[in-house]
Amino acid sequence: MTTREITLNSLRLGGANPLFLIAGPCVIESEAHARKMAEEIARIAADAGIPYIFKASYDKANRSSMKSFRGPGLKEGLRILAKIKHELDVPILTDIHESSQAAPAAVVCDILQIPAFLSRQTDLLEAAAKTGRIVNVKKAQFLSPWDMSNVVEKIAASGNDKIILTERGASFGYQNLVVDMRSFPILQKLGYPVVFDVTHSVQLPGGQGDASGGQPEFIEPLACAGVAAGVDGIFLETHDNPQSALSDGANALPLPQLPELLSRLKQLSGVVRSWRAS
């Protein structure tokens, strides 16, 4: 199913355009690390011929424990993201958690992301929409794909039709998630580009007591399944040393594995899009 096209600088997202990638570390750990990751991922994506958007959070407000690292905060985080954007010439995505963060984040970021737990927060959705930036909404773990029609309506009613919808798994009992592949065509019927957040879908929420666990061995098969199902984009959190990551290292893709995975996804996406066009 073909979704509408969204223009982002020279990139064309959705529609009949190539598969795109949103990737980066879960959180900004330091300016040097964030820049290094953005530079490395941009190079890998360019080698694979996949359009790329860098993601990193300035604040992870929903960590399992209050002792967990949250990030550098809004002001410092946006300064770092702005520097990466201008020096590396890459589009930027980051999360916002409160309505007051929408306007300052929109000055720097090309895409404002609504976290899954906040995907029904009307004031937050409206604030993000009114910035005019692209709004990427992660479907909550407790929502069905058809429930996202209400989310889309809130954003569109605020005068913004630059919407991306992201699947990140659904709650399956306690501390486990499952991905329903039917979700992708259902979401695409809403008409907007659909992204598959693969690495959060292999997360085990709260699985380590004061932190989330993960099953990164399932990243590749799930990513391939999502691309085969026709998603417009893939979302991956990746880290050069997941064991030392300050957030979500348990479900992050080790950076050295990214080139081979993107190569396979590129090939698979080409087959799927060729088949759809015939």
C-alpha cells in the first residue's frame, strides 16, 4: 500500500520512495559520542544507499528507575543536536515529553517524536503539530493500530499533515512485547508513512528490575519481516558498545552489525517495491 510522500530537505519519505532509516543512540551520552555515532551511521547509511535521519534524546523522562541516566537536558541537548545537524548536514529527530518543549525543539529538529506512552496526550500532539515540523508518533504498547486514527486526527486538526506513524510492539503479558505484522498495512491505510521501531520491539520492559532488558538477537529477523511487509522506514537504536550504553543498551544493535543489516534490508526492500510496482 502506498502512503503519502513527505518532503524533508532533499529526502522523500513514504510514497513510492526508497526505504529510509532513523538511527542513533537512545540518549545523548556526551557531545563527542553523539557526534561520533552520527558520523559513523551517516557513512554506513550512505554506503548502503539508504536515506538517513539521526536520532538521539536529550532527556529520557520515562526511565525505569529514578537513578537511571536521563541525558543532558533540553538546552544542552539541543545545542549538541544543532551542532551535529549543521556540521554533518544530517536531519535530526528527537523526543519531546511536554508541550513546552515543542517550540524550542522545533527550532533545531526536523522531526519531533512523541513517545509511545504519550501518544494519546492531546496537548502534546497539538503543540508538536503547530510547530509545522514532521511529527513522528510511536504507537503505544497498549493501543491497537486502528486506534491511531484518533491520534492522526488530533495532529491533522491542528493543521499539520506531515505525520509518521511508528510501530514499536505491543504488550504481551508482563515485561514482554510482540509485533503483530498486521499492524503495518492497517497503519498504512491511514495514509501516512509507517516506520518499524525494531530495537524497541525486542525490548523487555523493566526486565532487569531497575532497567529494561532486551533480545537483540531478534533484531535482524524482525527488521527483515517488517521490510517484507512493506514499511516505509526502519528505526534502529545502535551503539558502538551496547554493554556500556547509558540507556537501552540491552536492546541496541551493535554498530559493527549495522552495515550488513542495512545491506540485507536494502536488497529486500528493492524486491518488495519492485513487486508492488509491477
